[in-house]
Amino acid sequence: MYRSSTTLSLAMLLLLAGCAVRIGDGSAESESDPEPAPVTARNQPGTGMGLYEPEQHELYDGRFVIVGTNVHQVGRLDDESPWDHMGDDASNVAPVGGEILIDVDEIANTGTFRAELQLPEGDYVVELDRFHEFSPCQDGGIAAYLFEHGDAGCGDSNWPKSLLYIAGWGYGRATLDGEELYSDYQIHFMVTQGMRDRETLQVQLEPAEGPAGAVNPAAQQLDFYIRSPENNDANHPNREVFDHFFAMAVTWK
């Protein structure tokens, strides 16, 4: 009887000890949970799925050939200051003729960007002469599959946060009816999720709730601007020149 009681007591102690170890292990894991990953152009809080980076795919060649049509201009070339060339309420947005052409190698940071547009003032052509990285998230001047704008930590908040399929930054020029209009101005282009409503063309800068950007993932658009180095705080954005266009039809080739 004594042996049986002793054996039972030892068994109970071992069982309790095992439970104590398991509870302790769980508590230790809770205390040592990893810190949240930092917010970067490819890591945003609250995302519900993972996405392989382009470089993780062995077939990724970095080549993006894209054409934008159904182009709209925000404002006019001859608008008097102060003006708003973001056009979030679409009140000063108008369709223009022509197309926007992208043919770039994201890996090599090379290629071409050209817009050939028919504006009320004449034939307007914008060309990017050299790619340039203004910020580390721009990956040498051309970047693919990154989050930009809004609270993404990359780019300004003049646009809602969006996944950018391809984007480029650099310096270029514009001509009007063959005559030089701008030289060595900054250019930014991006192919984004749907930032503008399909019907109204309006933009909602911030979501009503949640960390995801106020965009429609079922649509795409191509957006670009060419801007002067000189500032003018009376304008929005605050540049002396900020010619802004977007294409609502995007074709990948």
C-alpha cells in the first residue's frame, strides 16, 4: 500500500511538472514574440496575404512594356496661379488625345518613358532622359511591386497608398508643337491600382477605416507628372510647374 501510494504521488508530481513546463513554455513564447516588421515599401501593416517579390521568381526578366490610353489632364498648361493640379474632386479634369508609352528594364534601371498627347494648346511630348533615385525606396530609379504614397513610408501623401506595379523617377523634358517647353524637369510615372473612380474620376485620399489604401484593386491606372525645380507655395502641389496626367486604360504587352 505504501509503495502504491508513493508511486501515485510521483506520477502526479511528474504530470504536474509536465503541465508546468508546457504552460511556462507558452508564457515564454508570448514574452519573446518577435517585434512587428518595420514598415517599408514592400511591407505594410495589416496585410492579409503574402506576395513573392519579383526577384524571387526565376523567370522574372524585369521588362515592363505598357501603354496608357484614355488619357486625362488635370488643369491646363496655361492655368494662372494659384491652381490645383491634383484634381481629387475631378472638377478640373479633361480628356486629351494620345497615349503614354513605357518600355523599361526594372533590373537594369534602363529604358524609355514617353507621352505623346494632343492638348488644346498643341502637340505635347514628354520624354524621360535619365532615371534617378531620389529616395532609397525608388531602387535606382525604376522599382516594381512596391507600396507608395499615403502612409506607405515611400513618396508623398498627394495620392492614396497603392501597390505600384512599376514606377520610375528621373529627369526629362517636354515640347509643345516641336518647341522646347521644359528641360531637365523632374518626372515620375507609376502604374497603380485604381486610384480614381471609374465613373466620376474622383480620388479618395484616405480609407474610411483600416490600413489598406483607398484604391480599387479591380482597376489599374497610369499616372505621371513633370514638374519644375522651382517651388510656388500658392499652388497644389507647391511647384511653379506641375503638369499632371493619368490614363484610365492600361495595356500590358
